Amino acid sequence: MVSKCANPSCSTTFLYLREGRLFHVAVGAAAHDKGTTLERFWLCSECSVKMTIVSGPAGVLVVPLQPLSEPQKSGVAARRWKS
């Protein structure tokens, strides 16, 4: 059960789905194995704009988002506004 922000240095409590971002992360030996389970993690509004949650060999980690380069930014804007 999600009760607080997954960022260990944040103590914001989970109250509403509309506040922040909910993640379903595969946890197990490998993400595609049948033995893999999904766990839910939540980042509060403040943490979700600068961090994300990933699953890797070291387990589930809260990591900083990488800034987009200029070509990536223009590509995102083009896809966002394309009709």
C-alpha cells in the first residue's frame, strides 16, 4: 500500500491520485519473467517533476530526471502539438 512519497528524503503523505505520480514497477529477477510482480510507488507533485522511479539490477530506485537536450525538446514539442 502506498502511504508516502517514494523519495526517501521526502515525507509527503499520499492522499489523492491527482497529486503527484503513481508508478507500477516490475520487481523480480527480470522485468519480463513470469515470476515478476508489479509494485506501486508514488512520487509527490514536487518530487515527480524532478525524479522518476526505475527498476534495475540494484532494485527499485528513485533517480533524478535527465534534462532534455535542445533536439529532444523540439521533438517532444512537435509530437505534443501534432494533430
